[in-house]
Amino acid sequence: MAIFVNQLGYQRRGEKRAVLPYDCDCFWLLDEAGEVCFEGETKRFGEDKASGDRVTEADFSSFTNQGKYRVKTSRIIEDPAGEGVALEYSPWFEIRDDVYEGLERDLMKAFYYLRCGQELKKEHAGVYAHPACHVGMTALWEDPSVLIETTGGWHDAGDYGRYVTAGACALAHLLYAYRMYPQVFRDKITGIPESGNGVPDVLNECRWELEWFLKLQKSDGGVFHKVTTAQHAPFVMPQEDQAQLFALPVSSMATADFAAICAMAAGIYREFDEDFSLRLEKASKKAYWWLISHPEFVGFRNPEGCGTGEYGEWDDASNRFWAAAELYALTGEKKFHEDLQVALERHFPLTALGYGEVGGFGILAYLLSKQGKSVDLMHKFFQAIVKDAATRVRVAEESGYGVSMMDFEYGWGSNMGVMRHGMIFAIADYFGLEEKVKEAAKTAELPKRWRWQGEPEEEPYVQGTRLKRNWSMRDHAAAQLDYLLGCNAMGISYVTGNGENAYRYPHLRPAHADGIEECMPGMVSGGPNRHRQDPRAKELIPDGTPAMKCFADDYLCYSLNEITIYWNSPAVFTVGYLLSKKDL
Ligand code: G3I
Ligand code: 9MR
Ligand code: ZN
């Protein structure tokens, strides 16, 4: 038994809760001296579908004194000798307005640890230092006699591949975080080689990836889908992965995402480095002309002999929309406005913020741009945000943890879903849509259950317990972070080095191969995946395990416990939003 809390802690204002997977009536907050400083009554939630537990909520939102605390409960248990009393204690946590400052630095520094093609020096990487990796020439998959230079960028994940659509997604989360909450990032020093050069470190870090992006564009404007070895490396340090690197064929998704992110970055970096900004703008436009001359979908599937990450998609509508929207925001040219309207005629989710569906980045580009805007489009985009956020409020009502995930939504990289929902609440707040979201949540429907291969006919979703909490967007976003940092049925913080019971053994090659027991901090795990799509996960987690508990902190479990750049980046955004509220 346990008491689940956000193991880092809580900002003074805003919701603060512990969740208990059992019935009990009251709880206490103890300070470091062991003194009771708050006493409260619990609220029974009842059955929480995703965890399979009956849960109880201990709300201490009204307690706002800074300090270090833990929650204590006492409950009656049946033991063979009759009724007994069991005392439970939560992990220690803090209540402090700047409680997430260190977390945000760690989440950002994680990108530095994933840099490819650069020596990680002791002064920046400490014990995780290692020589430059993947410095050999890259052969074109389609004609290996042609060699190009593609050093740089971030390793995608636990593997050493570098993928354009995945990189664009991570860059978009980071650059929008910077655009929307610049005050949070302006002076944040992460201890990277560029620190102190007058440019915010988040931009220094993103530039490492952007410079790599620029190397992947062909002379006709098309952009290679990825650079990887033919197969994933064994679990060795990156500098020991000496297999031939390949640039895999151009795809329209990669080219469109490239056009989009380069246009966005051109606008952001202009005030710091005009030449770089111009290079980005030129490259973006060149990619865009490639798209114009290739109006058909140029997808990507791994060719025979290549087994690294695929990042395949079925269409590129949202990618083309995003590209047009960013170029319109950058240049104000009518043509891009027309194109984004044409792209919208093909339907795609308008609020997706992923590596495949990217519509949400496009609507952010539009809504934040200083160019002339169509009132109809603005209305449509605001409505999409309201609808998504309202659905997410509705889903959170079904969760004893206040996490906005249906039981069937815990798939590969579920923590990205959780953080995306944090972002949606943040975005709704940013545009002043909170009241509209609350109103819409009253009648919002739950997302439809989707079908998983091999699954029997759909069982209809049976309404679980429902608790209306009347939270603000900030509270909802905070609840997603609470889940990530330990207020979940595993009692695990899914960020390395952050929280008393943080997970420790990600599927991350250097973390395993370096022989150092502690993983580098700030790495976000993919999280519970009820499909358990790797052999080790199947072995460790029995069929029928509730979705939120389909997790194991085992480095072999790549479908549960890998890390990626685009699972870290939405966490950077959500935490950035909460930090922007710290004095409010
Ligand atoms: O689209 C289907 C949906 O129809 C279905 O109902 C739903 C059920 O959960 O699954 C959806 O597909 C999932 C898909 O991700 C999109 O979310 C697949 O089941 C799932 O297998 C797939 O996982 C992806 C995984 O690669 C395997 O392809 C992850 O999202 C993606 O993050 C991950 O990416 C890998 C790279 O290939 C290589 N580098 C590491 C990286 C992280 O593990
Ligand atoms: O390490 C790989 C990880 O990054 C990928 O997400 C995953 C799915 O593509 O594949 C992992 O590599 C495994 C491979 O697919 C199968 N053999 C075992 C590899 C892990 O050691
Ligand atoms: Zn490398």
C-alpha cells in the first residue's frame, strides 16, 4: 500500500493532492520535524478504471506554506488477530513556487546528453562525458556510392537514429514553449557549451538540431526522411557504433515538417543571428517549392534491409498545412494563406501535437502570427482548442488521479499523451479560453474507444466513477505533471533523477553501456503501455494488468521504458507553462 504524490512537489497556489489506492477517512501533512501541520478529510473517488483500484483523494490545496512535507494516513486493516491499524506515509515532497525550476533544467539538459557528433565534455556532461559519435560519412540508401556529411543533431531516443519528423516535433514543442513563455526561458542556464553567449539556452540547444536539419536537404529542396545505420546498434556507447550510416529517401512529411520548423525558427532566431535566420528562411522556402512540385503524398516505409524507426504516415495533409501556416506567419504572403486553406479541406486533427499529426503546430503558427488573419479561421481554431481541452477535462473527471487518459489510451509513449494534454490546457489558458472550456466540458463526450489488432469486438465503454472538480486550466495541467512525477498507480516518477522513487533503467543505450549506475537526469520514460509490444514486457507484465500498471522499470522494455526527444519536449512545454504561473 502506498500514498501517491507528485514526488517533486507542488506550487503554492493551485491544486495539491495525494491519491490513495484504498479507503480511508482522514489524512495529515507532516513537516520535516514530524509535526502535523495540516489535517484533512479525504474524498472517496471509487473505482478508477485505468488503475483498477478503488481510490481516495487527499486534497490539501488550501495549505500553502512553503516547506518539505509528507502525507500520512491511518486506516483500519483486517489482520488475522482482528482489526489493526496501518500507518502509511507518502514520499517527501516540497511546496514551493519554484519547485519545478530544477526539473525544467534537467528536462532541457537531456537534449544535450543526446547530442550526436560532438564530444560531450566533462565540464558539461560530468561522468556522462564521451567522445564524439557518428562522425563517419553518410551513404545514400538509394546509391551508396554517394557520400554526404550529416554529423550533428540529437539521437532520437534509446536508439541512435536521427529522424526528421521526430526532430521537428521536438523542436516545435521547445520553440513554442520559448515563444509562449519567453520569460521562463530567457535566463535559464543549462550548462551546455554555448551557455552565456547571450542566446537563451533553449535556443542554443535547438540550434544544434536545426544545423543538422539544414544538412539533410537535397539540392532540389527535398529532405531525407532519416539518417540511421541499417539496423539498430547493440547496447554500446554511441562512439562505438561504427556501422555505416545511411540517408534514407526523401518523404513529403519530412520535407513539409522541415519547411515548417525552419520557417518558425527563422522568425525566432532573427533577433540573435540574422545570417542563420536567412539560411533557415531560404531552406524553408526551397523545401516548400519541392512540396509544390510534388503535390502527391510521398510516404515512407522502411526499405528491405533497414530495421530502424520508420515514422511512416498515411498522408501528409497536416504536414503541408503546418508548412504553409509557418511560412505565412513568417512572410505574410498571400499564397501561403491560400495554401493553408486548401490544405484544411483535407481533414485532419487540428490540435494534434505529435510526430505524425502536426495540425496543432499549424494552428499555433496562425494564431500567434502578426500577419492578417481570417476571423473565420481564428474562430475555427479556437473552437478546436476548446473542444479538445473540454474533452480532456471530461476525461480527467473519470480519473481518480485527475489524469486525462482513458484506460485504452495507455499505448506506446503514453506519457507523451499525458504531456500533450498538459499542453492543450496550457494553450487554452494562453488564448483566454478557460471559461469556454469549462462550459463546453459540461456536455463534452468521451473519446471513442479504439480498436487494437486482434482485440475482440469493441466492448462499449462503461462509464466509471465521475468526479467534477471545477479546476482551472492550470490545475488540470498541473495534475498531468503530478501524474508524470509519481501521482500514479505505480508510485513512480517517470523522470530520471527527479523524485524519491524515480525510475532508473530506461531503454537508452548510453545509460546502459556506460556502466554508471545512475542514469543521467531529466529523461522522460515512455510510460505504461497496455499492449506491451516487446518480449520482456510480455514476460514481466501479465495479461489483464490494468492499463496504468502496464509498466516495468527494465531497460529491455523498449515499448514501455524507452526515452525520446519528443517525450521530453512536451514536458518542457507543460512545465514551462506552470513556471510562467509560479507567482500567480
Ligand atoms: O494508430 C494506431 C491506432 O489505430 C491504434 O488503435 C492504437 C492503439 O494503441 O495504436 C496506434 O498505433 C500506435 C502508433 O505508435 C501511434 O501511436 C502503435 O500501436 C504503436 O506501436 C506505435 O508506436 C510507435 C513505435 O515507435 C513503434 O512504431 C511509437 O508511437 C513511436 O514513438 C516509436 O518510435 C520509436 C522509433 O520508431 C525509433 N526510435 C525510438 C522511438 C520510441 O520508441
Ligand atoms: O532499441 C530499439 C528502440 O529504440 C526501438 O524503439 C525499438 C522498436 O523499433 O527497437 C529497439 O531495438 C530492438 C529491436 O527492434 C529488436 N531487437 C532488440 C532491440 C533492442 O535491443
Ligand atoms: Zn551519435
